[in-house]
Amino acid sequence: MPPSRGLGCIAGGVTASFTVSQVRRQVNPTRSLRVVLATVGTRGDVQPMLALAQALAERGHVPVLAAPPNFEAWIRSLGFEFSPLGVDIRVMFAQQPDLLTGNPWRMLKGAVRYLGAQPALQMHQLKGICASADVMLYGGLALFVAPSVCESLDLPGFGVLFTTSLLPSDQHPPPTIPWHGLPPWLNQLIWRVDRPLGNLLLRGRLNRARASLGLLPVPDIWSHLLSGNPPSLAVDEVLLPADNRWQGRYPYANFLFLDDPAALDPELEAWLSAGEPPVFVGFGSMSGQATQRIERLIVEAVSATGRRCIVGAGWAAMSGAALPPGWRVVSDAPHARLFPRAAVVVHHGGSGTTAQALRAGVPQVVLPLILDQFHHAHRLYLMGLAPRPLPMEKVTSAGLTQAIEAALALPAGPRATASARLLASHGREQIVQRVEALFAH
């Protein structure tokens, strides 16, 4: 058997149109593999796994999606096998609003509460799902439990990271820290403090769950998660470059784009064609006080630019109440089709939304709220792809207006270069090739 275990975290995008029945058309040079794709989190953690499922199916393999139960209908609508893993994340966010804050201490408290009973539950769920699997890929919050399941079953697997913010670097702080642009020595110091703190808060919960599988305790969470097969980095290496201290250990693929069969609503299509490109404002799976606050600012901020606007309702269920005449609210629209029609995309900095906006070559304004969103926003700013980020919990209507205007004024060259690079990328195929290489001998 090939070696096992790694680390994972994910997020994704959208583009063309088909279902599994249309996909199994290429001849696979290896035997057909049953591949469990395990992820726990928001749509940004599930959608890239669906992109990988499509690529696996194209090669004649059998993908099985293990994800939170609220994604079952969507996954099955694309023709894939589904098994529930973890809890409905949208409900969890509503019950634990501390998870949706840029305040590191409140977020840590929320994370510790979440990890009370979840690790043991998810390990036993995942062990059953993987009983007949050949290999497991895992991402999102499943990274906390999947390596132990691989160890228990002697199952090969590795994670897929959709951000570099989880890997120690002197170029950025840990993902729970929202302050970027710090000197390298300070980033190093924060990472040194973060590791023992993470062990103090989380190691006991992980080891109790491992004991339920008959596994020995681990002395260090981070070493455990990075043991075995190193994770693949499903990110653009130019936007999120490697740190020299990683010594090339983590193979890069690129962002994972889903071939989504959804089309733009005909009424929305007609509205887009009837006027100048609008500003799009949407925050995906983010909800809570910060998104409620920003909803009140959108009308004033975008109106001051003189442009039309589309409000993406998202998990915040932004209603667009009292919108100016001619503005639109959309509950669900494929970003791969919508973003190229926008003048500016205002979003939270999730890796999937960031990737889609980059591929569309559209100006971006990033209002980060939690975790890796601050990292992505800072990198976009450093590369001249977006103005300086504005934390969602602090932005003002005047500041948002200025940021939209600043995004429109940025040179188009860097955006065009990034768009061409992503349009030519093959991230999901690269990861599938790595899976097949595990069984090549």
C-alpha cells in the first residue's frame, strides 16, 4: 500500500456544464479507485471537492462525497454518491456566532466549543464511509479528524489546502490573527506562541477522539496533521507563493474550478444586458452581525459610485431591503458566469470567490471577516490586484465607496495576467494524477 495521511483545507469556484453520467469518457490507465472526498465546512470547502470529484469521474474513478448534511441535495443533483459528515455548518454559525468574528480570542472560544463532541462523531462517521475506500482526500475542518481515520484503517490519503495561511511562514501570521503586514520576526514569534496554544486548547479533544478508535495520543497536533503524505496546495503559486522554509515539501496544483451546470437566470441575463456592468456585493457563507452591518452600508456606498448593483444574498440572507430602482438581489448565481459581467466584485476574501474573481479578470474589493480571508486580501493588495483591504467589522460607507473607486482605477495589466494564468490552469487534473501515482507501483 502507498503511504498515508496528510492535511487539508479547501474552497472552490464554478465554470461550465455537465453531470457525472456525461463525464466517464476517458480511459484510466490505472484501476478504478473508490475515492472518498471528505470535507466539513461551508460551500467554499465543499465546492472544490466537487471539482475534484468531476475530475476523478472523468478518469473512471468512483468519487464519494462526505460532507455536511445541508449539501446533500446539491451533491446528489450532480450525480455523485453522498454520505453525511459532521453537522449543518449554517446552523452551527447561527448557534455559535463567535466563529464569525475577526477577534482572535472570541473565535478561539467558538472553535473550542465546536470541537467538543465533533471530533469523535466525525471520526466514527468517516471510518464507516471509508470502509470500502481505496484512498481519501480531505479538506476543510475534516483535516482535524481525517489523518486519524487514515491511520486507523491504514488507508492512503492526503489533504488539499486551498490557502497557504495554515502553513507556518515568516511572511504571514497564523490564520486566527487578522493583522497582516507585520515584520517577519514578529510573524515568527506569533507562530511560536500559536503552536503550544493550539496544543493546549485542542490536543486533549483530538486525543480523546483518537482513543475511541483505539489510537495512541499524539504529542503535537501540527506534526500529526502534516505527517505522511504532504498536502497539495490548490492555490495559485504566484498569488500565494511558497516559503523557503517549506523546502518544496508541499506540491502546488492550482485553484479547483467546478464545472457547474447552473445557468444565469434569464431575467438576470436580460438585466445585465440592459445596462452598464454593475457592482456585485456578496459574502458567500458569511453571516452574523458583520454582514448585517454591511448590508446597511451597501446602498449608500454603491449609490455614491453612480453604478447599478447586484446583491448576493448568501448565507446572510441579505434582502436588499429598500434597494434603489433597478438594483437586483440574487440568491444563487454561478460566479463563473456572473463575475465577468461585473464592474467590481466586493466580497469577503474566501479563496473560492477570490479565485473566480481573479479568473474573470474583474476588479475586486475585499472586506475580510475571518481566518484566511485576511491573508488572501493582503496578498491581492500587495500584488496590485485590489486596493488595501477593509475589515468587514470596521468598514464605513465612505470607505467602501473609496475602495470601489480605487479598484476601478487600478491598472488592468496585473488582472489580465492573473486571469490568463488561471484560465490555462489544470489544478484538479494535477491532484488526480497525484492520487493515481499512489497506486502506480
